[in-house]
Amino acid sequence: MGKATKATKRFNRKYLKDELERRRKNKKGQELYKKRELKKSKRGDASGDTDSDQDQATGIDEVDDLADFAASTLGRKENLSKFMEADPENDSDAGNSTDSEDMAALLQEDEDDDDGSDDDADLSSGETGETDEDEDEEDVFKKELEAMKEKDPDFFKYMQQNDPASLKILEQNDEDSDEADSDAEMEADESGDDVASGAEVTVKMLNQWEREIKKDHSIKALKKLLLAFYAASHMDSERNEQSDAPYRIQGMSIFNKTVSTTIRAAPHAFAHHAPVVNGKVQAKGKVRVVQALLKSYMASLLELLRQMSDAAMIQYLIKECERVVVYFRSFARYTRELVKELLRQFGSASADDGVRISSLLALRQLAVGATGDVVDMALKGMYLTYVRHSSVKNMASLTTIQLMRNCGVELYGCDGGASYQHAFVYIRQLAIHLRNSMQLRSKESFRAIYNWQFVNSLAFWTEVLATYCGDRADDQPDLCATLESLVYPLVQIIMGVARLVPTAKYFPLRIHCIGLLLRLSSATGIYVPVLPLAIEILESPEFLGRRPVKSTLKPLPLDAHLKAPKEYEHTRVYLESVLESVFGILADTVAAQSVRIAFPEWVVPATLQLRRWRKRVGKSWTRFSKQLQGLLEKIDQSARLVQQNRTKLDFSPSNLTAANQFMSTTEPNSTPVGTYAASLRKVRAQQRALLLEAEAAE
């Protein structure tokens, strides 16, 4: 049997009992959790209940056959099945060890120990030492010999005379205990007053450690500094683990000094002891010592980030995590924990825009060059975090949701294959929920579609496709080619949602859907028939067959509503808000097509319907009748401009390539109808700004 190392003996003496107790509690908790989940599944099967409306609306439930189909498209089935298994915010496999274990590992690693490897090696390939199996057998044999000595002394004496070699293990045990005691005394003498139990950290100690780290690259000083950093990061911890640390932090000045010194000195030391070579971390000297130091630093940094509430401090810590993200990638456990914490900060209700942007930048850097599991976890977590926090309560929340959507779109540009898999699965799930609602035709099924989570999910994927298949198609052509096949199914889903309940109460939702279709069509250049959806609103009975009810209510901001409140139904103030939005959509739609070669013929049916509507109800809506007359005049001017340019052409209509290049140098906003549409957008932006100011004042 091999002789146990000093580190193993020290761990058995100080931490083994607590570790076994923790594992027993963890195992018992897992058993209770499995029992509860089993009961829930049985109750669900008995009652035949499905998921909640919110889960239906967001597409959180996974569909295995769709996942297999998406994986077969790109040949990454094994990666897709992994990322669809777990929610990053409820990851039970985030790691089997705790921060206290990281501190224990840091304490038991001795830089003067000769058992570690001296070769340069990848940080993730360090040796873990001997197993405990042989040591357990040795302990059992020792106990049996000691029991025999007490119960049967005659036989024990016989063994001493005839087989003394079998009893040498007892003598070795006595020698090991004496050696352990002497080692403990020697360590206490070497450490001096600095590592005394609960020693108070001072500015002098911090300055001395920093000098030794920067000048001599001292691992011993780095270890002491990280132990002080551990104590600082656990000052306000609910587990109150600072009492277990060898150092004590007293006062905010010492706390700030400890944090700033560690964040300033630790990366400098790691760059020397664990340099990055070709994107991989290489540990100089003893791998196990450097691993323990890195783990302690990352665990303390994450714990400190969890406890902070000040936005400036959170941004500072996130940027520090971004600096050492290459070290996080070397440890799967801390990579998962960092992703979870960044997503938590990104979706926090108290977070400001700076924190969300910093979280996005750190997530993006972590995902670039990482393994497929990390990319999938980041993409899935970003989408689910966005959906969970996409409920619109007022005009101010629209700005926050727009920022989160833009951040998610940026992250989905990291990996084209993973982005396609996520987009395919979630867009298909939205289609399944819409199909179920169209088949059931019940209030509950309609409610699963007509909510902010579902609509903002459509807006998210619309922005992803419009960005990478339109705005940035030239920058990332491969990603554009991968995602372009999803444009058609998304358009069909949005049109189905718009026409699901064609009543006046849900005009705001239809206007939202038309805006999504217009954004997708304008960015990608793919023609989408948007005008019929807008004209259907004008030809509804609310405008043609019923007189509106007079009301003194405030104008209704349609951007923050999916349906009209009951007190606004059939009122003139509500219908005026609808007309303003519809005329803005009509102008934007016509302006987007105003440089196409077929524009004069394409616009004829729409102008006939608009003139007929103005003739029938123009007297009841005088202000909007004049506005519509101005729009029709701008449309005629744009049509004449296109006809003038067509007279100069020298190719036939069969030449589609040349036809697509018609007026390619002319911006749609520079045409007469484009200028008119831009003025209407400016007016709407000013109205939105006034509403935001009014809400802030309240």
C-alpha cells in the first residue's frame, strides 16, 4: 500500500468529516427532489394537464422530433440534444463542490510540496493524486488489528513472535501520526502571525503581498492574497463562510483595498504562472497548485458578483470576469456558473442598461471560441431570459425590452450552426402553438397566443432574421445563407397570428404584427403582402358600419397594448389612435417599394381601395381624410418618378437581373412618398418621447 501524502492526511484530519456530512445531505436532498418530481408527473398524467399558458407562449418546452430534424440539417445531433436538456438557470450539475471546498483545496496545496508535476501542461490535465480506496482498506485493516490486540491478546502475542511483518502497519500508523503533528507544528512556525486563525487583514499586509507578487511572482504571497479575497467576498454571504477563512476583513476601507489589490495583482500573477499559449492555458511548475489558485480566485469573484447591488461595481466585476474569461473556459464548472450569473445580471429587474451591455459583452467573449455546449447554453439562456422578462407594463418597459432584444441578436451572431438550431426549434414551437390555437378556437387557446411573451418571441426572431439576412448579410454571408430558409415560416406564423381573432378589440396586436412583417420585408428585400392586412382594418365595421362613441379618455398608446381596454372599445379616441398607426404603416409600406420597377402597377389596387374608403367615410374623419389625400398625392408623384426612369431603360422585362438593379442607387426615403413616411415616423417618435417623459414625471 502506498503511503498517504501530507495533503491527504491534512484533508482527512480537517475536512473529511464535514465533507461526508455534506454529501449525505446532498444525496438525501436529491432523493426528496426525485420523489417530488415523480409525484408531480403522476398528477399531471392523471389530470391530463398541459404546460402553463406562459410556457406555451414562449416555446420553452422542447420538441424532440423537431430537435432531431434541426440537428440532421447541420449534422450536430449530439450537440443539439445536449443543449435542449437543461435550463441554464436551473442547472443541477453546475458543480458538486462549494466555495468552502475551493478554500480547503487552496489551504491544502503547499508550494513546497514535491508531489506535484513540474512539467508544462494544459491546466485542465493536472493530476488529482491518489484515490482514497487503498487508504480506506488500510484503515479497516488497522482497526481489525487493534481490535484483535484488545480482545485476544494471546493470539496477538503469537502473531508478534511468528509473523511480525503483518503488524508493521500499526508501527507505521504511529510514525505517520507523529510526522503529521510535526508537520503541523512546522507549518505553524513557517506561517507566523499572518495565517493565524482569523488574522485581521491590514493595509501593510496587502501592500507587502502585492510587492512580492509583482516583483518575485511569489505563489506563497498570491495564496495569502487570495485567502484574504475569499474572506472579503464572503463578508455578506448567507452561509457566513468568512469564519472558516484564515483571514478576517474589518471595515469597508480594508474590504475595498483587498478587492482592488486582488483584482489588480492576481491576473498579473496568473499571466506568469499560467500563460495563455495559442488560446490554451499552460501552467508552469506545479499544475495542482496553479489550479487551486485559479479556482479560488474565480469562485471568490463570482461570489462577490452575486452579492453586489451597486450598478457601477457590478459592471467593474463583470469586466474583470471578461479579462480572465480564458481561465474560466478551462474549468467547465466555473464556465457554467459564469454563464448563469451573467444571465442573472442581464435579466435582473434592478439592472441598468450598462450592466446588461457588460453582461452581453462578457457572454459574447465567452461564447466565441468556446465548446458547443457553452455556446448552446449561452444562446438558450439569453433567449429564455429575454422571454421571461418581455412582459410590457408601460412605455418605459418597451425600451428595456428593445435593448434586451438587441443584445440577444448580437449574441446569435457568434455561431451560425447553433443559431440555426435554436431558431428552427423555437420558431417551429411557435407554429405548433398557433396551430393548436386555430384548431381549438377557445379562450384559453387564444390567450396562449395573444400575450406579450408570444409577440415578443416573434419580434426576437424577426430581428435576428432581419439583421443577419438583411442588414448584415454582406458581413456574414454564411450565416445569412443558413438562416434565410427560416424567413418564410416566420412570415406565415406572423400572418396567422394577425388574423387569428379579426375583431376591433385586437387591432393593436394586428398593428404589431404588421410592423414585424414590414421590418422583415424591408431588411431582407423579400416581398411580403402587408398592405391587405392594413386595409382590412380600414374596411372593418368599426369605420364603415358603426358610429364611434364619444369619450373624454386619454389617447391610447398602442405600442404598449395588445388589445383595447374595455372602456376604450368602440370609442372615437381609440379609433383615432388606430387610424394614426394604420396610415403610418401604409406610408412605410409604400415607401419601401417606391424604387421597384413595378411600383406604378403594384400600387394601383391599394390606391383604388384607399380612395373608395375616403369617399365613403371621409366626412366622419375629416383630419384623417386630409392626411390620406396627402399620402395619395405622394404615391402618384413617386409612381411618375418610376415611370420617368423606366423610359430610359434598354432591356426587356425578362431580364430579371437588370430589373432588380433598377434605381438601386436611389434610397427609398428620398422618393416623395419616402420623405412623407419619414416625416410621419418623426412625429410618432416625438409622441413616444412625450409619453416616456410623462410616465417618468408620474
